[in-house]
Amino acid sequence: MKLYDIIIKKKQEVAPYSDNLTLDAIDANYCKVIDESTSPFVQDRGEKCKRILESINKIDYDSMFKSAYEAYNEAITFSDLSRICDIVNIPETDESTPDFKVEFKRDGNEKLDIIYMELKTIAFSDGNLNYLRSQESALKARIKSEDEIKKGRKCVITERIIDPFGNNRKSNPSGSGFEEQFDIEYSSFKDDIRIIRDKIKNNFKESQFTNGDTIMIVDLNQLGFNVRNEDCVAVERSFNHVGYTSGLLWNVAFGKEGDRLFLMPQFEGMPNLDDTTLGFNGILVDYDIIKGLLFISGRTPEERSLFGFYKYKDQDSSVAHFINLVSTFYNDDRNSYGFNVNKERCALKDTKRILSK
């Protein structure tokens, strides 16, 4: 059975009762790409994904779904990048190594650029418990909807809770009214930066970054987090033009202990800048051995894009050149490309190929 058929079957098994947010992150059209691929690496990861999915015989969430997604994600990331540049997977050994090696030439340059990539996948906090809470919330919403329809209601609105970071939020703000609402939203925003940063940090192994200049690729699709250009700048005017907002992923990469953050105000006269500060540094501040970050966002071939970060001092490096070429939006620690915040999103499938020969 093809991966496409397996994923459709698994989704159909869950759909009448609840949902599965990891299965939702696996796109059927990408499964077709894997099924039709002639790449030995993509075929191998596709077979691994199939074996794992076929071994799961229940609707309730199982940690093996995350393992299946990781194999799927390796396959489609390699497949997408192989259309853009010359890429090879680095076989696993007893020593930790990066996942991929990339070779390319810059326009008008005969020198061959070589960089390495390490792929990480971020999942929900609190392990299986948080996924099970989400499934329970979806099931209750479905039961309520069906009950209302039975009563003759023609239009039914229900709500459910999806909280990828769960109990990892530490903040317990005090206050009242609008001030309390700002404190809660500000604390949550700060926690989101910290949690994404900590998840990356906890997946870091120095030996995976010693072969040469290495980029960490971080997949955010299991979180259901759709990256915007605004998330990648130091500060941006809010969409309602009543204040300024700090970029979430820019601070994951470049935030510094003691920095203050801007949060979108609810309306004119609401606070826009809190008097508390970040208590940690961003990934590229603490880990100089990581030469760049690429965040994956978008689940379908039409949506899947890269958002990149590197340090200003490395702007002439192979890593910076590669990130500039493959990213929908990129930026550095001095916010040099903040002016490009309104740039149109470009999917990986539409990215120009970088030739190495």
C-alpha cells in the first residue's frame, strides 16, 4: 500500500470521532510526492513512515505518530531542497552528525560553497497528554454540535482548545481588567518565545555542527503555527496601526536577556510595552556554532516556505547566501531586512534552483 493510501485511511479512521493534529500536519499531496520519488533516501524515509503508521492500531493519540511525522518530514524536506540545490543525506553513525550536506555555486562565482543542515521537528509540550487533551476537546465539540443539530438548530457554533505549549507556560500575571488582559497576553507571548527557544536548545547536540558551517532547520508545522514575515523582524507596526509588535521568531533567534518586548495593543491607550524583560538569550546569541536558522512553515506544497536568520557579521558567508536564496523572508540580528516585511510569500516549490555545476 502506498503512503498516500495509508495516510488517507488513518485520517478517515479518526475523522468521525475527533482529530489528530500530527496526522493533520501530514499532507496527502506530499505523500504522493514521496510515493513517486526515485531518491533512495526519500524512498527509505517513506517506507519508515509507512511501517510506523501501519503499526498504530488505535484512534487515541500515540507517540509513534510523532516518529512517523519525523520520517515524513525528512523525506519532503530532502525532496524540496533537492529541486533547489545538490543535496545528499549524511548516513547515521555512532557519532552525531548533521542530516544533510549541500553544495552550490553563487552566480558568477566558480568556487563551490558547502554547507550542512540539521533538521529538527518541534512537537507539542507535555508529551502525549497535551495531544490527548486536544482530542478530548475536539470530541466534546463534536458531541455538542451533533446534539444541537438534533434539536433542530441549523447553525451551530462550537469551540475547542488547542494549546501546543500547555503547562510549559510559567507566567502567572496579576492585575485586573484591561491591565490584567495585557499582562496575560504579554506573558504568553514571552513564554512562546522561551518555549520555542528551549525546544530548539534541548534538541541541540554540538557534534552535529562540527563538520563545517551548519544551519539548523526547525519545522513548526505540528504546532499549527503559520509563520508571517512580521514574526521575523525586530519590531513592526501592528496591523491595526495603533502600536508596534516585536517579532516572535526574531526574538527566538536574536533576543537578548534584558530586552523589552512590544505587544499589539487591543486599542488606542492600551499598554504597548511592558516593564519586564526577557530572561534569556536567543539561539544564535548563545550558540555561535549554529551559523543560521531556517524555520519551516506551511503544510502543503503550495504553502511550505522557509524563513531564515543569520548574523550580520556573517552576511557574506555561504550560509547567508543560501538562506537569502531559499527563504520567503530572511533577516539578521541588526534587522537589516525589516524593510522587506511586506514581501510576498514564496513557496519552496517555486524557488529558483541553485546550480553547483
